[in-house]
Amino acid sequence: MIEQLRKVLGNAEAVLFDFDGPVCSVFAGYPAPKVAEQLRLDLTAIHPDVEWSAAGRSDDPMRVLIDAPTWGPDFAVAADDRLTELETLAVTTAAPSNGGEASMRACRDSGRGLAVVSNNSARACRPTSSCTGSSICSADTSSAAATAGRS
């Protein structure tokens, strides 16, 4: 396994780490199915006539978000805003991923750039020591870290 990693990363100038998974388990303390349910409840309060598709009835909050534009652009914006709030709350109870910090540190120490990317909201993806177990991916110019997420 280590040799395979060396082959893959040997010539890499930078490495992208997905926030939810390699960095931390975003929904460890506030499970994704509960987030999806709360998102549906909150959005149904705004638009009581919503008839959710199979995607919208999913336990995956991203699937609920994907269904929201069906009900108009304002509803889609409200869905994204509310999911951002719920993801930000979930991150406060996130658990660091095993090996995540060590992987990011090895990347930084080898002189490679690193970036944390995600399909979660950018606001929720602000890595903190409570999520990663350290401040390795906090805004720190020595690690050349960057964070990107859903706006």
C-alpha cells in the first residue's frame, strides 16, 4: 500500500483532501439522516405544499438540496442557506479522521501544497482543531493550505 502511494504521489506538487472523510467525519455527532430530516422539516415550513421527490426524501442532505430547485430559485437559496447552518452545526461535533492529520502533515512536510475541498458549504469547512485534531489545516501560510467548499 505504501509503495502504491509513493507511485501516485511521487510527482504530485499538491494534494487535495476532501473535508468530509479524509479530514474529518462531518456528521459523526449529528448524523446525515438527521440533518436531512431537519432540512426537510425546515423547508416544508417555508413551503408547505412541497412534494419531495425520491431524492428529496433521501437520508442524504445533499440529495435534499438537489431536489430544492424544483420549487423555485428562492426555495433553492433557502435550502442552501439552511443546509449551510446545519452543516456548520454538524462540524462542531465532527470527529477527526484516523490518519488525516498525519497525511496532511506528511504532505506539508514534503513541500507539497495541500488544499481541503468539499461539496459541503465553505462556511462549514473551516477546518478547526476540534475537527482535525490539530491546527494543521487552519489558515497558516507555512502549510500553503487552502479551503474550498459549496458557496
